[in-house]
Amino acid sequence: MQLLVAILPVLLGIVLGEDGSQGWLRYAPAAKGCKSQQVPSAIVALNSTKISPVYTAGKELQRGLRSILGKAVDLTTGGRSNSSAIVVGTVDAYNTAYGSVSGVEDLEDDGYLLSTHDGSVVILGRNQRGALYGAFEYLSQVARNNVTSGSSYISNPQVPIRWTNEWDNMDGSVERGYGGASNFFRGGYVVDNTTRAAEYARLLASVGINGVIINNVNANATLLSDRNVEGLGRLADAMRPYGVQLGISLNFASPNATLGTFDPLDPKVDAWWANITNQIYKKVPDMAGYLVKANSEGQPGPLTYNRTLADGANMFARAVEPHGGVVMFRAFVYDNHISYANWTSDRANAQLEFFQPLDGKFDENVIVQIKYGPIDFQVREPASPLFAALHNTSTAIELQVTPEYLGQNCHFVYLAPLWKEILDFDLRADNKSSMVKDIVSGQRFKRPLGGYAGVPGAGTNTTWLGSHMAMSNLYAYGRLAWDASLGSEDILEDWTRLTFGSDQIVLDTINDISMKSWPAYENYSGNLGVQTLTDILYTHFGPNPASQDNNGWGQWLRAGNVTIGMDRTIENGTGNAGNYPPEIAEMYNDIDKTPDNLLLWFHHVPYTQRLKSSNETVIQHFYNAHYAGAASAQTFVQQWESLKGKIDHERFEHQLFRQTYQAGHSLVWRDSITQYFYNLSMIDDESDRVGNHPYRIEAESMKLDGYKSYLVNPFHAASGFTAIVTTSNTTAGTATTEVPFDSGMYDVAVNYYDLFNGTSSYKLEIGNRTVGVWKGDNEKKLGHEPSRYLDGHTATRITFRGIAVQKGDTVRITGQPDGIEPAPLDYISFLPPGIVD
Ligand code: GCU
């Protein structure tokens, strides 16, 4: 009966709704034709302790096989294994139970041996965690119907540190998180219910993640209160069965409240940290270690006392060393008040300036954690030169899984190709092969430690990250941290099979959307290495390039009327190109050798500079790329729609909403950036598209009743620079006109603004027929960072497809304001088939 219940939906061809909470561990019932003879008849987990990772592996195997194959398999913790059993355990436990096993000499910590022969499966780890990883891998193969009988292989991780950095705040919010509230904190304290933490650890363990820093790098000293330290113990207990070790971020000034100082060379401060560390290890005996953001973006640090960053890092290193812990010390240190007037100042130089002189001065259990590029998770950056500059210091790469600058999971961007470009980049230190992945693995400079820190931004949303598709990024992060030689598409295919099934159309479509997603986003956000042209002073979401220049933050474009780009050359500029090893420095320093996609990162050029690859001018490339990128985002909607009925309704609709939103917002990006640079440069678009919108009716040109014109800021976030808002915040307004276009079928798009804190209602009527009603409630559905203004963050679009329209029909939009949202409208487009505008 159980079997029937499990496979009934498959037999009936029903695709049941899913909420995403199981991520890629759904264990969907196998399709007909699966090789059921491979199903083992028993599971032997060689550890009877219920909270051990090996026992967890046994339970997980049982759960997975029941769900995928509809087969209830007994789980025991010892005894003889029969010929069709799965045995999972450590090598030592196996040797004790069954005598010496061979072929495990190369097995390293956390690695596994997976051996499948005629229905008998042996999964062994050097440690318990490795055995659990092997079990997850076996289940992944079963779920993908990809078990190869007669095979035996070992998989070892390339690095010991494969962590996530959760940026969860004690008040329950998640910095740069778009998937709801914190899984770990509420109201200043660790949550009472740790179920979600355990579920998260399960997901992470399935892709080899072995540590979770549970709180924001902008850390709060109250984490170290007695009540919270006790809470840390509970969280660690919840995650330990999955082999995931807990770690925490520290506020450098924590001792200040009791000691009146946080000088790292003051013995009192040292003793304070040793003491609190000992207290924490009493509750969390296997704590992974500390993560420290110091002297960055207002955070306290050792520089206050004229001590070096190494002095600061080593203080924590001394505290955790007796317990076997490590310190991840962030290289994201820079001055956010540098002088824009000074042509040679450059935030991108800060990491090297601070850290290179300290090479070799860090304790052995310190790892310097370096963001992939020199600035801050932009849509494209060169690899940070710091990776090549520290030869006597262990390093880790920091990757942002939560796309703070790449659409905040309201746009979909598959990030593995971006990460791969960095990991595979050869920095040529000492003129030798020095790929970033080989540096952070410790291999290149023969360092004992190294690793990966990923920032997922997970929250309490059932989708974890706010979007089902975004989970491919978390999956890919874990897989690459284990083995950076894997290909982005191979990883994606595994994820898709596990997440949405193995229908070829589903696989092909998701592959196509995903692999086009980063190029599309780069095209409509920021090109040629100029960075994501977002609002860096506010929400980092929508377009606002002017916000990047003329301030001390150093994310500069240096965009003027005639020229654009950062001059990072050695002779004339900031010298940043010279931070790289000679072969790379020579390339980046020379405009003729710098790849076009980093042209504006390294060089300041006229808008009329021609690109090597296409012979387009820089400005024409901006125009072309923005049109191409937005056009690509439109196709994702149709591609996703082609999956209707092939994946469950719930996830289909959820993602369709996001793809539709992205398609609309990509047009906002396109128009905004092209208009901005047209206004700056006054150079026409050769194709005459910019500012030329023959299918639009501007709202401000309609007959307004209860509405008034409103100049939008930034100006380029409105078509014609102007929108309309209701004159009162309680009474509805109308905007009316007549259809000036020929009679026919149109897609009718309305661009409006959806502000945080207000749910306006809208009605569109054409020829006295109601074409659509909708609410400005994106803030309840999307999860990007809120804005309370009419701007590039709130500008959005709704489209009504296939509307029969007569020339001269009355068009009326009625807007009912709500809260701070005055039912703002920008324009209506009547789009003939095939036109996007
Ligand atoms: C970015 C991000 C901040 C974060 C910081 C960091 O600047 O916007 O929210 O705190 O990076 O990585 O420390």
C-alpha cells in the first residue's frame, strides 16, 4: 500500500505541488522503467548513536529509498551484512565489524568510498562525515537513476573548509537575504525551535558543506550573552548529526563593555577572549571557529589601537587554538571615505595594501578570507590580486550565493559560470600556473588550510532563498567547494534532475535559461567591467549609476560627458593593474591586451573608444548590450511557460511570476541605463532606439483626474522622466486617453511603481471593457530590498497579452492609492506581435 501511495501520482501522470522546502533532496518517486533490481534489501549503519552522522546516513538512506523507489528497507546498526545490503560507516568501524577493507588508502578526511556491486553497496568515510557524504552521493545517483553497478571510487574534497556565512542578525532579519527571516535568531536571541537549522544542515551536508557561521559579519556582541551561548549549543546539537559544525562571527569590540578596551595586545583583552571562547566550547565542543570582519564599513578592529590586522586575527587564533578551531579573517577591509578628487585613489587597492605586508605574520590557524574580486560581488570583476600575493598565509575565497548585486533572487542568475571564471583564472604568480582554485585549496603555495565561504542569505521562506531556481546556486556552491574542476552545466544538470525531474525538455530549458542568465544580466545591468550600475547608496537592486560616483565609497565609474572607466594603469592611474603578478599586470595595464569585458575596470576611455572584439564603440556597446540583455530576459518567460505540466503547478507558477517580473524589470534597466548614458554623452544610438518609444503612451500625457505629474528621481527611472501619482492618498485617480494605434491585437503593458508599504489597486479598461485589475503588492511576493520611492527599484510592469483593440477606444486606468503608495503610473505600451518595448 505504501508503495502504491508513493508511486500513484507518477502512474497517473500527476505532477503534485511542492513548496521547495526539501530543495534538491525531494527524493521524487522514480519514473517507470527504473532499475529496481538495484534496490538493496537492508541498510547497516555502523554506528548506533542516534545523533552520529553515520546513523544519520542510515536514516537518510532509508528515507530516500522509501521515497524514490517506494521500498521500505530495514535499518540496523550492526551484524553481518548480506549480499544485497548497503553498509555505511567509517573505515575503522568497517574493519572492526568485518575485517580489513582494502582500497581505502587514498581516502582523506571528509572523503568517501562508494562501491556498488550486484546490489551490495559499501559507503565508507575516513571520518563519519565522509560516510554521510557518500550516502548522499549514492542517494543522488539513485534519484537520478544513475547508479553504476560494478563501480568503486573515492571522492575527496579539495579543501578542508567548506563553509557558509549566514548574515543573520540577532533581531531575526537577514542582511542581503531575500528568503524571509532568520532561521537562527528571533528578537535578540537564538530561536527556541531548531528544526529548521537541522533541515538546513541536511541540505548543506548533502553537497559537502561542513561548517556554518550562523550570524552576520556585522556582528553583535550580545551573541556572547549566557543565554545566547546556551542557544549556540542547541543549534550546534541540531546540526551535528549532519556533520555541520557551527561557527560564529565576532564583533571585535565585544570586550569593550566590560574592560573599556578591545586592544588585541592588552593581556586583559586576550584573557577575556580566551575565557569566552572556553565558555562557548563548553556548549559547542566542536565549534568550527570564528569569522571576523574588522576595520571595515564602520566595524571596530585593531587599527583603532595602531595594531595590525594580524595582531587582531592572532588574538582570536590563540583563543580557539587549544580547541582545534580556526579563524576566518576577512580581507574586505577598506576606507569608505576615499577622495574622488584624487585620480590615483582606489578602493580596489585596499586589500593588498593592508594584507600583503602581513603575509607570514598570521598564526597557522588563521585563514584570510578574500572576496572573489577586489571590490564587492559585482556582476563582473577580475579575480582579486590578493590571492596571488599571500604565499605564506592560508586563504579562502568568499562567494556570494545571495545575489545582492545581481537581482536579489527576483531576477534569476545562475552564478556557477561567474564563479568558475574566477576559480579557473590563472594569476601566474612567479610566472607559474596559479589558478585561484589551486591557491585557495592550499596546493599552489603549499598551505595546510584553505577553502570556501559562501554567503547564501537563506531564510524561513519554504524556498530557503526566495526563489526555487536560485537553489541551483546553493547547490553549485557546495559542489564547487568540494571540487572546483566540475563544469557549471554538469552541476546544473544534476541539480535539475534532482529538483525538477529528468524530462529532457525540462533539462534543456533550465539549462538554456540558466546558462544565458549571467550574460543577460550583465548585458542589461553593467557592461565592459564597469560594475553593476545599481544604486550603491540604497538598496543595490535597481539602476542608478550616478550613485556610484562622487562619493567616498570607491565603487566608481568615473563617468563623465566624454569619457568613462577607472584608470587603473601603473603609469597614469591608480596602479591597481600592477598589483597582479607580472604577466597579468602586463595584460591589464595595456589597453590593447585587456579583455573587452574588463576594459572599463582597468581603463578610462572615451565613449567612442572601439572594442577589439566587435569594433563597436563603448557607448554603442552599452546600447546594444542593454537591448540584447533585456530581449534575452523576455525569452526566459516563454521558455519557462513551455514547462507547464512538466513540473508541478506550485513551483511552475512561483517561478513564472519571477521570470515575468524579471522580464519587465530588465526593460526598466535597459531604458534607464541607456537613457542615463545618452544624456551624459549626447551620442545617439545608431539604431535610434534610446528614448524613442513609438508604442508607448506616457501617463503624464493622458487626461488626468485625481492624478498629477511627478518628476521621478533618478530621472532615467521613468519613461520621459515623468510619472503620475494620485493627488490624494485616499481617493482614486483616473488617467484617460484614446487608442492612437491601428485596430488589432496587442500585448498591453502598463509600467507602474510598486513601493514598499502600500498596496495600491489598479484597473485597466479599454473600450469600456475591463482588461485587468491588479494590486501593487510585489513587496509581499518578491523579497528584494525595499524602496519607498518612485525609482529604479520600484519601477515594474504588468502585461495583458493578446488584447483586441480598436483605434479610438477609450483607455482608462484607475488607481486607488494605499499607505505611502500613490498608485504611481509611468506609461502604457501597445505592443504588436514580436515587439518588446
Ligand atoms: C557588502 C554588503 C554589506 C556587507 C558587506 C560585507 O558591502 O552590502 O551588507 O556587510 O558587503 O561583506 O561585509
